[in-house]
Amino acid sequence: MNANGAYYALRPLLKSQSVLRVGKVKICKTLVRPMATYRAESWTPNKDVAKQLATFERKVLRRMSGGN
């Protein structure tokens, strides 16, 4: 939930066409990904957790590149 909030707070910047894609990916990896994995540190690692994190990251990257 916190990572989703971080994404939506940064959404105008990530959707901006004046910021290069390389910069957007760097912002995503340094700000959004740590928020998504912060609480995951206390979870037991399993396939479901890894799948949820991968799904969230793909969603962010897809929306950043102009997809729905």
C-alpha cells in the first residue's frame, strides 16, 4: 500500500514526457521499489510474495511508459 502511494505521489513526474525514460526508471528503482520491499523484509519469502512484487513493478513500469 505504501509503495502504491509513493507511485501515485510521483505519478505526474513519471508520466511527464519531459523526463527521459532512463531517469524515470532510476526514480522508480530508488524511490518506489524500496517502499514496496520494505515490509517484505519481514515476510517469509515464497513464490506468492515474489510474484506480487514483480506484478507491482511491471504495473509501475507499464504505466510509466504510457500504458494503462
